[in-house]
Amino acid sequence: MTTKRLYLPDEDATIALAAQLAPMLCGVHPAFGHEQRGGRIHLHGDLGAGKTSFARALLRASGITGKIKSPSYALIESYNLSNLDFYHLDFYRFSDSREWADAGFRDILDENAVVLIEWPEQAGALLPPPDLDIYLEYADHGRHASLTAHSNKGKLWLTTLALPPQESP
């Protein structure tokens, strides 16, 4: 497991982080081939910590246009761009860890799709490990972000990211 920590002083910094990850997930980054597209990212943090903002920024940076809705009520929002599927899920409302499987979400965990899951802990240990866990927590006016890679793909993303020097309030 590889972990990197950084301070995101504002929403622009969160958007910049998402913009760096997007080309890696979409297979358009020079270090990543088309066959390496897709990946799973789990987003953790308290309500309002920036999970949905990060997901929207990543989808926008990936080329998704139009309205990007929060999946809080629908549980899932899906998009397709250049034959790449994007799934944004929110498990906040789940009270039983089996609900995500009963809803049929297991079928979309394809390695070749981009899967963003908010509140993955609501699925308990039933979810396969993500390529990358992102933990966001309040820090003054910004956020602390902790990025942990659980796969070779996730480790490659972390080593490719040009992260700012660690500074904290």
C-alpha cells in the first residue's frame, strides 16, 4: 500500500487534483496506454468534505459535459464518453451492507470503467478493494487529502501525480 498526503487549501486545489487524475483514468495521459483506462476510486469523508466536488471535477476533466448530478437520491449516475463508461455512486443512504449488491451494482465494477464511489464503507467488506482510496477531512478553510493506492494501477497514478509540497495550516 502506498499513501500520499496533501493539503487542499480550497476548491480550486481539489479541482486541480481531479484534473491530474482524469487523463490517467481515461487513457489519454502519455504514461498510460488506452488499454489502461478505467479504475475504481473510493471517496471517504464527512458530509460536505468535498467527495461530490471531487467526483464532479474528475468527470468534468474527463470530458463529461452537461449537468453532472449528485447520485445521493438516485444512488448512481452513469455517463459514457468515447466508449468509456463512468459510474458515480453514493452509498450514503444504505443501512445494510448488502444493499449495494442487491441493487445490482456488482455488475458495473468492470476494470475498464471509471467507478467513483462515495461512502463505500456503507457496503462493508463486500466491495472489492479500489485502485485508490481518497480520504478528505476538514482543515481550517481547506481539506487534508490522503490518497492510498491498493493496486499497481493506483500506485502508478500516485507516482505520476505532480503533488504540491505538503503544507498545512
